[in-house]
Amino acid sequence: MDENNGGSPRKEESEELSEEQARLLKEKIRSRLLVDKAVLLDELVELSADHISLEENGKVHIKGPEKRKGAELAALTLVGKKLAKLGGLCADDVADLSEILEATGLTQEVATARLSDLRKEGTVESPSRGKYRIRSLARARKVLSSIDSAPRQGGE
């Protein structure tokens, strides 16, 4: 019961919308909020260009690794791997620990600790032991945006 409405039960908001209003609302949500995957990919490529480069075989190189923290290095490697797969440079977006170590220059102990942190925060997933990938394109964009907005620091 809604005391502000003379004691009569309150209707759900969705019941209050006419079919036309519901149609217009759906249209507005789609036009204003729906993510265009092509636009997202274009943004990712542009954001990534300042941080990574890729070889023809999909190998990821991080630009200025000495200025980055361990979690950034690991995440950038996995963003690069995702983009390498999307670009047809490799068959899979999963990187094993040895690839991450090679790309980042981190020790195994530091790399596994940072990857564990990234897994806990939902940025990275591990489809099998010792294999990692960025969870989604949206997470990749978040990684790149946070790196672009963070002050540069060195080392781990």
C-alpha cells in the first residue's frame, strides 16, 4: 500500500508505460547506450598504440616497460594478445606465463602475484592453469584508460 496515494496499491513503473512509451524507451536506450563493437575496437586500437606493438606472429611488445608497474605490464600483455587475435596475428587470445614473463620482464613470483590480483578484480581470467586472458573488450578499454590517466611510476 502507498500511503501517499490514498492507500491504494502502487502500480509498477513498467505497467504505467503505454506500448508506445515502452517502444520509445527501448529505442532511446539502444540509440544512446548500446555499445557499437566496431567503435569499441577502434578506440582500443587507438589507445593501445601508445603502449604496445605487435609482431606478425602476435608477440606483444610493451613500450616503456621500465616506467610501468607489474599489474600494468601483465594487463597490457593480455590486451595485446587479445588485439593480436582480433587482428588475425595469432590463433588465441590466451597467453601462458612464459609469454607474459618474456613480454614484461617480471619475475615469475611478481607476475603470478599481479595476475592473481587482476583475476580477483575481474580484469583477467584463467581458462586453465598457467594460462591467462583479458576478460572482455570492455575490461581491455578500462585497463588502457586507467593507464592513460595514471601518473607514471617505475618498477614493481
